[in-house]
Amino acid sequence: MRLHSVILAFAFLLPVAAASQAPTQNSAPLPPTEEQIKAAAAMPFRDPALPVEKRVDDLVGRLTLEEKVSQLIDRAAPIPRLDIPAYNWWNEGLHGIARSGFATLFPQAIGNAATWDAPLVHSIAEVVSTEARAKYNDAIAHGNHDRYYGLTIWSPNINIFRDPRWGRGQETYGEDPFLTARLGTAFVEGIQGDDPKYFRAIATPKHYAVHSGPESTRHKANIDPTPHDLWDTYLPAFRATIVDGKADSIMCAYNAVDNVPACASKMLLGNILRGDWHFQGFVTSDCGAIGDFSSTEGHHYSPDFASGSAAGILAGTDTDCGTEYLKLTDAVHKGLLTEAQLDVSVKRLFTARIKLGMFDPPQQVPFSTIPYSVVNSPEHAELALRAARESMVLLKNENHFLPLDPVKHQAVAVIGPLAGSRIALEGNYNAIPLHPILPIDGIEQEFGYDHVVYAQGSPYVSGGELPVPRTMLRASGDSTVDGLEGQYFSHPGFDGAPEMVRIDKEIDFDWAFANPVQPADTTNQAFAVRWTGAMAVPVAETDNFQVRLPFCYPCGDKVKFAIYLDGKQLEPTAPPTPTTSKLPPSGRNYGAIQHFAILFADTRPHDLRIEYVQTGRITGAGLAFEWSPRHELLQDQAVAAAKKADVVIAFVGLTPRLEGEEMKVNAKGFSGGDRTDIALPDIQQQLLEAVAKTGKPMVVVLLNGSALAVNWAQQNARALLEAWYPGQSGGQAIAETLSGKNNPAGRLPVTFYTGVEQLPAFDDYSMAGRTYRYFKGKPLYDFGDGLSYTTFAYSGVKLSIRNLKAGDSLTVEADVRNTGSMAGEEVSELYLTPPDSPSTPKLALAAFERLRLKTGETKHVSFHLDPRTLSQVDEKGTRAVIPGSYKVSLGSSQPDGDLGSAAISASFTITGSKELPR
């Protein structure tokens, strides 16, 4: 979804009021009168004892055409005469409830996939929907019906991460249909809950279908997948979340499939979704997708918005995230569709709202009493830490270099631009963490502040900006405490005592609907922050600084900002600019930039004061104090730090401002949110090589949302840890993994290639030569790879039967023993090798389980393979169990992989064939 549509919606969406109220076009509907409230309470649609269908029929039967149309956009208007409040269908909860204040932030979805732990993903989703309910309950109590406070969660993203260049692949569960289906289904079930009558929230698998970049062409691209690839790769996870997970919503994609926009495709939404899969819920469009039907930069499918809106409804897209469906009144009058056809979508939407308990007495809805206090609760924080720990993937550990030896490695150099990066914890579509633990924080806490020396080393990309590091900031001119003193006031001024005082080591905050202190006037959300202390630059020269402010700055004079050096207010070198730098917001809710060029004649500490005042609620809030230093300066600092240390920990990788959703990125190797190269950014690679020349042993920690071709690091680093975008506790999880408190057991959910030369063209959707199932080369790391600090052995493989008839199930059993000297977790991966044919994969994941074993402990594993798991898809797209010889392999990774324990295998045969339902 395009983030800028958040802004556009507020500008262009006008509530459609009931005819009886007849307000002017630019006015909000009047609130219901006491008589209307009393009358509505006695109507059948308010009666929880009636069947849902009868309630919906009663409600929709009372609506005018205009009222019906007003319900078919994401910002559904209130209907005061029936005491129906407004409802905004758009909420985000990919890895934490997003954009509505502080919330528990879990690892990005790709990191959760690396846990290979379906029960954990289920628990994460339970927390996401529980916090969503808590925020919804609080919002309703305060009359807040805004976006991001509803109960329809537009997650999970279960598109297949077929190519590492796709910027949004970080939002997915990786490249494998089976793993994605299992984790996606667990997430859906966790979001929706198991109450027999009410949903805790509604999950929305997306983007249906055949959607995975490029971002730059997504609004007009047409994909013509082969029938085999469609049914073998692109649809299985959607089928699983709908058929098995019972998702009550689904989002259709921007792109066209077989020359029809996905949101207008009767094949996808009718024949397959509602026909083959018997889907009973509602379909929402991606934001602006309906407009793409007739846009000059879109599909040229419909001549105008009225025609495009009719096409969407008739195909089965019930909600338009946008404004185009407001033309449906005209479409009905023009005969493009009937009001009865419109009713089908309206009824689906009110069915969902009734099943969420929105029209029932609160005391009858079990989730209506969830208090706001559950948000960021200690239990939720502990789960976020567990998820971060489980997501760590150890890819290299030369001669058992890790865990770090506390005797040999007493002095630790932490280098790299990702070590102090908040955004590298978050990923995109993120919750806003209340107490994020940066990697440098985790290392200092785990190994001791006095044992750590820190240097940024490089920007993220050549010429780019990054937060002013804590090493340049002091609480006062003569202090040794890193950071500035932050004084937080609960009113928009600096008179009186601050509500909170703390040391902020970096000035880098995202406060989108998340005030750092509770405002004195909760209806106005006004506050102020003043940071004081000192700043000392490493070299006497002119340095370029910038302050990143809310995108709307000055937001109608609601935001005021000033920066003072040695008591003198600094003037910006240019007026505030929208974000057009090398590192645009990409999901951040702030981005106007003030630039400052400051000449420092010396390197002594200079008094620094930064003031931020917000006098009212704005769509996004936040502030970041950044700089753009010479990369030679940063690199020299890192080399100097390495020379003082016994070991170097280098934090390198990507950020969600480089890879993400449809955004401008002016940097080598990046384009429009996607990547054109999968290597580490040049400037970071140069940093690693420069520091390596010191001869100090190096551990490389990657923070990123997609595979990186870290060929040099694989050859030269002593150890390599993949940490993804690890969430609010990522710094702690990384540090504990390096120290040995956390024994890593994560596995790659994607293939790490050696370079783009191993990949087909990005816009080629054929699966030939892609992912571990069809790639014939030798990658840098295999899907499923991951090491441990202990060792495991498999034995006693047993099949329930060795000669199956097509349609039978198979059980595979074995024993797993921890043969090492540490307790640890193991991911048992079971792969199926089918008979060789032009359409079958070389092998495919068929089952997995994450286990915890003490030293010397043995556990028995048992996997049930049903006919669908044993089936294959032919060139025509037909799924069937086919005859022939098969093999199953069970181990720590793929059977011929270089990492993990040796796999054990067994063979069996299937006779006959059996076609399976689509």
C-alpha cells in the first residue's frame, strides 16, 4: 500500500451522510440523537440472539443507495440515524500493531520466518490482535474512529519472495510455499482467535495474487504465470490461509494477472477464491488499486472510475482502499451494475463488523474488556525477545570462534552504521517500540560499557546520512556520559518541571501517534522536548548536519523546532525540504528536512540545545538529528577502534529506507524500493576490508530484510550472524547470541545467492532457476541453512508404509539427539524428493519442527504427510499424487547442504494417481 495515500485520504475522503441528515458536502454528519439511538437499539440487526444473516439483511435493507456506497471505501462513513459509527478498515499489524502509538515490536516477518517456529508465530499474532483490541477499546471509549485503530488487520504478507531484489520481500515468510503456508496460517489463526462467535480481530492475507515486484511497475504490470507456477508456487499459501486458517478477509494486488487487474479478476476472486476455496469473507483492494484500472499510469482496463468501480464490485472486491468506489452511485444510475449486486459487498462488510462484536453489548463480547495496559506488557516484551533470539541465524563459525571467549576478547570494537540504527531494528510496516535496544546498547550491556569502543565506520550508502552518534554527544561539556539530557514536558512549552528526564544517546525518534509523555490535554496531544548537553566533532572542519522533522512541518504551526550551538540559534542553510535525500522515509511518518552546515574551529565540546514543541495532534511526529560526514573520517575512526580491541563486531547491511515499498532511493544498487544489486553497499564493504587489514578477528552481523551476497565476509570473517530487522529487543538478542547465552537455531527462509548473475531477470515471474526448489547452481547459503553452538544427530528413521496408494498419507518418524556440550534448539527439516519430471522441483520442504534439547537428550519426532503434501503440479496446473519412487530426507538443513548435521533418508513408492481439489 502506498503510504502517501494516508495523507491523500484525509484530504479527499468526504463522509457520505444519511439522506435524512442532509449535511452540506464539507460538513461531518451530525451525531445520532437520543431518539435515534433508542430506536436503533430495538432494531433486529442489534439483536445478538438472531442469526448473523438475518441481522445483516435487516441492516442493509434499511440503507439508502448513498449510504451503502459510503460503506464500501476504507473510511466507511457513519450512519447516524441507525447509530452506526464510522469505521476505518485500514489497520496494520505485520509484526506489531502499527502507526497508532507505542506497541510491542517483533522481528520483521522475514525474521519471524527464520525462527521456523509456527507456534511462536501464532503467539506473536495473538499479541498483535490483543494489542489491537486494547487500542480499539480505548479509541471507541474516546470517540476515535481513525485509521489504524480498527480490528481489520491487513496482514500477513504471504507473497513468495521469489527474488532477493524485491524491496518488500522483508514483509514475507520467504521463498517457500510450504513454509509460507504454515507460518501464514499460524498468523491468521493467532490474529482471529478461537472464540466460536466473535473474532478478536480479522486477518487479511495479501497481496492476492502473483505479486512480488518490481515496485516501480506494480500499478501497471501484467503477470502471465504458467499454470504450473500459479498453482505450484503462487497460490498454495493463499489457499492454506483461506481453507485451513479460515481468514475472513483477503487483499487483492495492484498487478494484473492474465491481462486483468487482480482486483477485477473473476478468475481469482470468483472461480478460485469463492468457488474452489469456498471463501465467505470480504475482499479489500490494495490502496489505489481500483484507481489503477483507469489511471493513465495504470492498466487502462476501464474508461473511468465509475466503470472501474463497477468492475471491482462485480468481480468480488468489496472494499476500495481509496475513493474511486464513491462513483458507485453513478455506476448504478448508469446501469453498470444493480443495487442488488452492490448489496452483496455491503452485506459481507457488515457481516464482518457483526462478527467483530461492533453492534453487540460489550458485556457479551469477550474481547471488549481487554485493557490498554496489555500494550507493551512485560509478557509481550518477553515474547518479542524470544522471537528475536529464535530469529538469529548463524551462517559461519570458523573453528568455534563463537561464543566469544571473555578471556581472549576483553576489548570489543563495535563498528558499522547499523550498530546504532533504530530503523534497522524496525523494518517496515512496524510498530513503534517504546524501549528499543539498539545493537550497540546490547553489546555494551552484555560485555560491559568499559570493554566496548564504538565507531560508526561508514554511512549506509556513499554520501548518505545517519544519526549523529552517541560518541559525539555528552550530557554536559565535562561529562563522560554519552548522549544528551532529554527533558520531556506534558504541555507545549518549557515552563515548570518536566514530566520526565532521561539520557537519550541518539536523537532519533518516531512518534507517529506515540507521544513520548502523556499530554496534560489528552484531546490535543501537545508536548515539548528539550535536549541539552554538548557536542564535540572528531575533526575541526565544516560538517553537514540535518534534522528530520514531521513530513508536514511546520504542520500549520503545530510544530516548532530550534537548535542552538553555544547559545546561538542556528539558521538552516535552506528552507525545509521534503524527503528527497538518499534515505527517504519509506514508511516513516516524518520526513521534512532542515539542513545545517556548521564550521567547527576545534574539537572541544560545544554547548548544544535542541527544542521540539508540538501544539496539537498531527498525522506523524518525530525528530532525528543526523549528519553526513566524510566517509574517510568514519572509516579512520573504525580502524582506530579496531586497533584498540581484541575482536571486532561489524554491524552492516540494509535499512527499510533503502529496501521497501515504492519509494525514491538515489543510491547505487537501489531503485524505487528494490535493489539492482544484492551485494553489500560499496561503502560498507570498503569498511570491512579496511578494518580487516588491522589483523583483528572480525564477526560480521547482518541487519537486513533480504539476502545479501556477502561473499567477502564468508571468506574473511571468523563468524557471520544474520539478525534481520530484529525488533525492539534485537540488540539484546544479538549480544546474547555472541556471548553464548542464546544458542542460535534460526534457519534461512530464503536462498543467499553469490550475486545477481545467478538470477533470472527480476520481472520474469517464471520459477525456472529460482529458489532452492528450481535453482541448479551453487548458492552462497542454502534455504534452510543455520548453525548451532552444539551438534545434533538423527537416527532410526521409520516410515509408516513404504508402498503407498495414491491418496494415502505417510508418517515419518526418527530420533534426534543433542550430541554436543550445550543445550540448544534444533530445527528438524524434512524434504521430499519426487520422481524426476520437467515440472517437479528437485526437492521440496514437506515438514519441520523446532525442538529444544538438553545436552545428551533425545527426542522423537513424527511428521504426517497428507496427500496434498505428497502431491505435484503438472504443466496444466493440475495438482495430483503421481506414481513413482520418492525419497524423504530429515536433518538440520537440506540433505546435501554444507551446514548442520548429516541428514538421514528413506525411500518409498506410490502407485496409481489421484487428482486433488484446487
